[in-house]
Amino acid sequence: MQRVVEVARELFGDKLDFLVNNVGTNIRKPMVEFTDEDIDFLLKTNYKSMFQMTQLCYPLLKAAGGGASVVNIGSVAGLTAMKSGAVYATTKAAMNQFTANVACEWGREGIRVNCVCPWYIKTPLAMQVLKDKEYHQAVVAKTPAGRCGEVEEVSGLVAFLCLPPSSYITGQAIAVDGGYTKAGFYIYPPVDVD
């Protein structure tokens, strides 16, 4: 990671206007089946790497002289419960809390920190899970928008959070979920996902 920061310093002249921490993976199985190795792997990949990269980039973000932005890519799993994802969800919830704490700690230095929390977005990782048509239909049935999200719907928000018009937004975990986290007891009719 240190080498990445050194390259950024060389490319951007000792300052960084924004940092996007986009890393994550999951191991899907019941909580009682997780090994210490599984837990360590998910913590290191999903949380520790984000923490360390943010920490290493702090001097460059501070050197931007106000208006710098950190955007962490979380998950709605960090906002709500998730089937077969206890450790993954925990790492993403930790990311949300990290976001809030660091936003408060660094706010007076002109550094904003936010977390974008997608639901099912059509990425290669998500599409592996959504190959199961029954599961895909269940996901869509719980989503008020009636579909999975597109990559551009996440990247557009990330780009906005890196720009000056978002300068009064900090410490937030923002769901990009087609309404999933707000659906409550709403049950939608089945949707054909073909």
C-alpha cells in the first residue's frame, strides 16, 4: 500500500483531492462454519485495507488545503441483516462507523468522509450470486425499484461525493439500493429476471 501512496504522491504533487476505497469480497456460509482464517481474510480485505489506505493518504488529503474527500464503498449489508454473510456484514458495518468517526475527526481540516452502500449492483461478483434465478427473483421482489442496480448508479454518486457541490455532505452512509433498506414489510409481486 505504501508504494501506491508513493506513486500517487509522484503523480499528483504531494496532495490528493479524493480517495476512493473500493475493495471487498464475501465468503457465503452460515456463521457457525466460519474459521479464524475466513474471519481474518474478510477483516483484512474489507476493513483493514480501507483503514490503512485512508491512514496512509491522510497527509496528502490534508495537503489539499480543504475540500478533500474520502469515499468508502460499503454495502447495504452494513445497514441491515444479510443471509449467510455475518462476517461480511460486520466488516461493512465497521466501515460505516469508521466513516462517521473519521468524518468528525478530520472535518475541521477540510476532509470529508462518506460511505456509499450499494445493494445488488450488476458487477461480476454480484452476477455470480444472481445466476441463481430463484435468488435473483427474491432480491428483486424485496427491492421497490423492481430491479438490480447498474454500475453507473453507484459510480455517479461516488463522483458527486468527490466534487465541490457535495462539500456539505460528510459522515454519511448513503444507500444505493433501489429502496431496499426502506421497504420494511412491503411485499412486491414476482418479477421475471430474464
